Amino acid sequence: MKTPPRLATRLLTLALPRSRRADVMGDLGEMYESVQSRRGKTAASIWYWRQALAVPVWLWWEEGGTMLMLGMQEIRIAARSLLRRPGFVAVTVVTLAVAMGANTAIYSVVHGVLLAALPFPEADRLVTITHTTRDASWGEMPGATGLHELYAKANHSFAGLALFGSRAANLMAENRPERISVGLATPSLFRVLEQQPLLGRTFTEQEGWPGGADVVILAHALWTDLFGRDPDVVGESVRIDGRTRKIVGVMGPGFEIPNWHVDAWTPLQIDPHEAHFGGFNYQAIGRLRPGVTGEEARQDLQGLVPRIPDRLAFFTQVRLEEMGLRINVKPFLDTLVGPLRTTLWLLMATVGIVLLIACMNIANLVLARAEGRAREVAVRTALGASRPQLVLRFMAESALLAVAGGGLGILAAFAGLHGLLSLGARALPRADTIAINGPVLTFTGVMVLLVTLAFGAIPLARLRGGTAPSVLRGGMSAAVGTRNARGARHVLVASQVALALVLLTGSALMVRSLRALQHVDPGFVPANVLTFRVSLPTSDYPTAAEAADFHQRFLDRLNGMAGVEVAGAVTRMPLTGASGFNPLSVEGRAYAAGAIPPMVESRAVTPGFFRALDIPLLEGRMLERSDADQRSGAVLVSQAVGSLVFPGEDPLGHLVAHSTPNPHDGWSRIVGVVGDVHTASLTEESPGILYFAIHPGEGVQKAWLARSMSYAVRTSVPPMSLVPAIKETLRSMDPAVPLAEARLLDDITRSAQAQMRLMLALIGTAGSLGLLLAIVGLYGVISYLTAQRTREIGVRVALGAKGRAVRGMVIREGMLVTVAGLGGGLVAAWFLTRFMAGLIFEVNTRDPVTLVSVAVGLGAVSLLATWIPAARASRIDPVEALRSD
Amino acid sequence: MLAVLRLGPTAYGATIVEELERRTGRSTSPGAVYVALRRLERKGMVSSRLGEPSPTRGGRPKRFFTVDPNGTEALRRARSAWDAMAEGLDALLESDG
């Protein structure tokens, strides 16, 4: 027999449906011979290959059609069967909807913030550059103007490097001042991000040098609001902070650096010859060359560090070595969302656990039904139902439940996401990419699929055990009572209890953290204080003295207003962030050649500020206006400066200076010590703070002070009610100066706690859900298993067992399971809670008190859940019991 | 079905395809034939049975097809319908052919 091509034959063997394999291959073999004798070997081989490819497709198509029809039929049957048990369906679908909805909502946050690609071409090649030193208190510092040029010119790894930052500014629009956010960027930024403007052009290199033209690029939103999308806007001018700038370009609507909302861009002008090393104020971003890794780039830049002293006076070789300056290169996405990664995945894990618990509950229910249907399955098998048919039947039911749960879950997720966003998720970085979109729905679909498979598989696995004849003969209890079934159930419930314990421990840790946070003294009294910001344009108030003068006059008028108890101003309000980190020099104290002086924050203040916020004066005196006439300026220090810089001594009377002492800058005398306040957050230590007067001494050069101040007004009436009057006062003094960010100091303090509250709300809800599901599960299983033992109990009672003994028996079973679960849960919590370390405050993740109390609490509730079925069991009438089956 | 009928006891996949090709003068796709037979079988007009392993085909059996009474009935009805509709049109049909 002439043989057909072997490869094609192999293909047929694999591809044909089993039932037709033998006869079809035989037929094709025959036909091959016939074709070969008629048309020759080559033609026959070709023919055979064609059949090898085509015939399986024909047959499977036909097969698929049949299966599809069968499938539809099974689904209809499954639907009818489910409708006959509305209770089971309702519980299952609702449970699934809640669990899957929570998972979908959290995943949409995780996806939008952590996983979705940044809106730039090849965004994975964008990296940020930061600096760290051996002294951990310096933290992670961003880019410095002084270093930018060195990096940009001498590196081998980057296709482009840029610096950018932002600040608030006044825009004059139709003679009304508006507060906008202005981005400063080196001209290279647009190249690094590979973004083209919608109109006009981006900055030229010359515009990045000092003395470069006053130009501005508008963001799309500002162009829309201010110019109504006028296509001829390029060449027009706008006044920003008193300077007239020419519009050279407009960016497209998609141009947005996540978390950096700006209304317009101006060039960051760096004088390459005069650079301040201390100015780590701008984000340094770069685009890696193709094929270059982050580590290679890091080493490249690190190799440039020894060249820093050639360019910058402050950092000598010795100082550099002492500092141990280290370059870090991280993906841009990491910089944006890195700190949140742990938190968000933790949340994901939390709702994942809730889903697991929910699924276990449903698994128990499904198991119960499966056992009840053992007979049905046995009959069907005996009548010739094939395995695939049975699989299809069970899968159809679980698919319907899973799809219904998933569908409702998606609806719930929309609502849940809305809630999350309003609760504070909107403040998350990249919050605008959070949405229930394609990838998120795919995730939901995968969940639905897994749930379907899991639940469909349970009855099959369970029923593979019993053979048909024995099931048909033995009646329900025989099938139900097998060891395996009970064991599986016990394991499921114990696992639920364990998981619930983990969730509840997490919740308890959050509760304790929030309580601790609420007890942190911010250092001031926020009640009844109104805050707002006033910024003076450079052009109208060119000198520091003029600016300080304006603020002083405004304060005088405020202090005279009805309803105002006291008003003061400071460059930055507490709890709104750290600022002005610089090294502190003390006169008469020489630091060793390589040593770095301690870093402190600085603020400019008016005396009223401390009174308005009720910050106590601990020593010495307050700053006064007469201090301005002294040769040496006077400063106040916070208590922390005392312990940091003058341990064991009295700080009063010492002369200090901020940043490099320099014959042109004067020294200032410490005249008073005030109470500490928290600046960055409630959880971080209060830093050392130097408080300068807004009218510094003549000898003190402080050009950066006082242009933009935050005001604090303690009122005797509801604070917000005074806003209109204050605005009017300001306007009467200078209509070009806007009043911005009017809010209560109470709100600022509250938002410092906001993130923890949000986490507590989320984890707490998950914990409660988990608890509810686990307890319901425990109750359900104990009830069910006890009901199955009705006969046995009846016999025992008839033989003389007392009600108490019966109760004890049931409770023992329930509590054994619970204790096993608690044990497992404690072990799991011991290992897993360390992931919460970043979230909690002043609690140990392995705090034994918390763990034990939660375990005891859960155990008590479980006891209750077991007690009820036990009590029922103890009242079983033996006659009734023996009669039933 | 006609081919199956004609072939009688020797009607199986390969022969059916061959018969169709011979009678119609056109090459026939075995895949299409298998599908058609399957559909007929599901409609109850044709039935099949697997024969003994055949030594000439490397041990692979033949699947024999026979026309069921339902099928024969359907063929008869189709035939008379054709006759009824085509009555008197012989001249036209011939001249076009």
C-alpha cells in the first residue's frame, strides 16, 4: 500500500475527533492511493495535505455546532433548575457580586495607578534622577540646577535630560488676577518626553539661559479657558507675575505630566556658570538611550560625581566623600507611584481574601447541592450520559451564577469606584487614569471564568468517588456521611476562619493606628482659624522690603477687622509640607573640614502667627518690628533646634546663619524658642525650624522671603464668613493681588489624617465582610452537618443521651474547626501583616495584644454561631428523627 | 443520499466520494461529504456503523452508511416534487444544456 506523507498523517491523527479518526483516515488513505494511481505521486501528496488541513476543520466545525446547541440546551436547563431554588441563587449571586465588585473596583485603581502605561512614547525609558547621601535625614533629593549641565553634557547614557518644577503664580486675565500653576522646564523637557506642541513651538536653547526671552507655552486647558481656542494666539502676550511673556506655543490636550498639573510652562533659566548646589528643587528626568539600562545610566552619572568640586565651590572633595553622594536612577513611573505600590497591592490582596472567603462559602453550598443530586447524577450516568455532558451540566449552572455575580459586580464596582474617588482616591497620583475600562473588565472576566471552573469542578470531583449502584441503593445519608465530605467541609470552614482572622487583624491594626494618629499633637490649635495665601508679583513689589511692607499693612488692617482675634502670616503653614531645608551654621562653631552641618527648615513669620495658631513661646521673646532696625537680624527657633543643635545648652543668644555663611550674609541672633509643629505630616518628626521676621535686619540678605505668604486668622465668628470682607480689604489695597486657597486650618489638619482614614475604611470594610461571610459560613456548615446527623442524634437520645451531651457534641465539632482556623490564621497573620508596616503608626505589626484580642473575639463569635445549631440539635425529638431520612 | 443508495452495502466514505466524483464529473471535497453525511445522520435519514478493522487499510475500519426509511421517503418526495415542477419543461432544459 502506497503510504501518504507521514507528516500529514501525524497531523490527522492529532487533529481529527477521536470518534471519526480511524475510519476517516482509512478512507483518506484509500483515496490517496486512487489519486496517486491517476495523477501521480506529487499531485497525490498535495491532495492529501489539503485534506489533512481541511477535513479536521470540517468535522470540528460540525462538532462545535452540535456542542453549541447542546450547550444552549444545558444552559436553559441549568437556568430552570436554578430558578427553582431562588434562595440559593440570591445568596450566591449577591455574595459573588459584592466580592467581585470590590475586586473590580480596587483593581481599576491598581491598574490605573500602577499598571497603565504613562502617556508618553516608550515611557519605560523615562527615568528620574535623585540624590541620596550617607546621612539618611537628607532624604531623597531631586535634581539640582547646578548639576544639570554637568550631567547633560558629560553623560553617555541619555538621549536627553531635563529639569522641571512648578510654582504658583499670578496671571493677569482681563485685569483680573488669577492664580495659576506655572511649570518651569529646561527646553529639553519636551524632547525628553517626545511631545510636540499643538500650535507654535517649544523653547529654544537660548531661552533656557539667563537673559533669554520672556516666553511662555500654554497648556491646552488654559488656552481653551482664556483664549477660547483661538488658533492665532501664538505671538500674543500675557502677564504672569507682573512680567509680560510672549506666547510661543500651545500644548495638546493629552500633554500632562501625571501629578504635575500646570497651566503654562516657562523656561527654567540656568546660568551654567553660577550654580547653587544647595538648590535640589527640581525634578530631574531623562530618557535612556536604546539598550541602556537604568543601572548603567546610574553608574555613568555616578562617575561624574568626582567632577562636581571642579564646578561648585561649596562641595570640596573632602565634603563629597564625607557625604557619600549617591546617584539613583529609577523609572519615572516608580517615582510617581512608588510609595503607593505596597498599599495598593495590599488592598488588592485584602479584597482578594474576601473573594476567597466568599467562594468558600459558596463552595460549601454547592457541595451540599451536589450531594443532594448524587442520585440524579447516578441515574444519568447509568442511562448513558457521557462525561462531557455531565461536565457541561455542572459548568452551565456555575457559569450562570458566576456571570450573574460578575455582571452585578461590575455595576457595584461603578458605585464603589465612585465612592472611593470621593473618599479621597481622587487625590492619588494618576487618578485620572482610574476607570473601569478594557483591561479591568478583562480582569473581571477572568475572575468569572475561574469561579465558574472552580464551582463546576466541585460537584464533579466530589461525585467521582461514589459509584452509581451504591449511590442508587444507599439513600442520601449514605452518600453525605462519607468522611471525605465532612473533612472537605471542615477544611473549608477552618480556612475561612483563618482568612477572616487575617483581615480582622489588619483592621484592628488600622484602628489602633488611627487612634494613635488622632492623639498626635500637631503643635498648634487649629480650631477657628482661617488660612489663605497672598502672593505679590515681582514687578509691582521688586524688593523684599516692599513686599514685607505690604504684608505688614494688610495684617494691620486684618487685625483691626471685626471678628478677628489675631492675624499672622508665615511662608508655609504647618502640615502642608517641608520647605527651605538648608544647613545651619552656628557662629563660633567650626565644623570639621568634611562634616555637614545639621539641616533645618526655615520660615518667614510675623509675630501674630504664633498667637493665631496658639503655638507657645517657651523661652525668650517674640520677634518685634524693632528687630528690623538691628544690624543682626533676630530669629526664633523651634524646640527641636535646641535638641538637635544645642543639646544640653540654652540656644538663646547664639548667632546662627542659614545655608553657607558668607561675609555678605549676616548672622542672626536667637532671641526666643517656640513650640514644635509638624510640617510634612503628623507621622514624621517635627523638624528644627528657623523663624525669620519678614522685615529682616539690614545686614541679612533674604530676597526670597515674603513674596508669597500664608495667612492665619483666628476669629471669634465662623471663620469662612469673614472671607468676603477680607477679599474686599485686599482688593482695596491692590486689585492685582488675588486671595487664594481660603480654607479652615481644621480642614488642613483633617486631611493630614485623610489617607489613614481611607485605608481604615477600606480595610475595615473588607474585614467586616470577611467576618460576616466566615461566620455565616461556619453557622451554615455546622447547621447542615448537624441536620445530616439527625438520625444518629435521634438514636443517641433514644439510648439515653442528655440534651447537654448532644449540645456538647455539636459545639465540640464546631469549636475544633474554629480553633484550627484560628491557629492557622494566627500563623498567617504573623507572617502577612508585615506588609502593612508602611500604613500603620505607633503599632507593631506583630503586636501580641492585637492578635490575641482579635483571635479571642473571633472565637467568641464563632462559639455563638455554633451554639445555635447545637441548641437545636439538643432538642431533637428521637421519634421524629428516626422516622426521617 | 443517492450515492449511498446506489452503492448499497459498499457505501463508505471513500467509495461515496468516488461515486460522487464519477457521476457528477467534478472533484468532491471529502470534508464536505463527511459533514453532509453527519447532518443526514442527525436528521435520521441515514445511519452508519463501524465495520471490522480492515487489513488493507492498515487496520483501520470502514464506516458504512445506509439510507433509512426516513431517507428513502424523503428521496421519493423530492423526486416527485422535481417531476411535478419540471413537467413540460424538458424542451427548455434540453436546449439550454
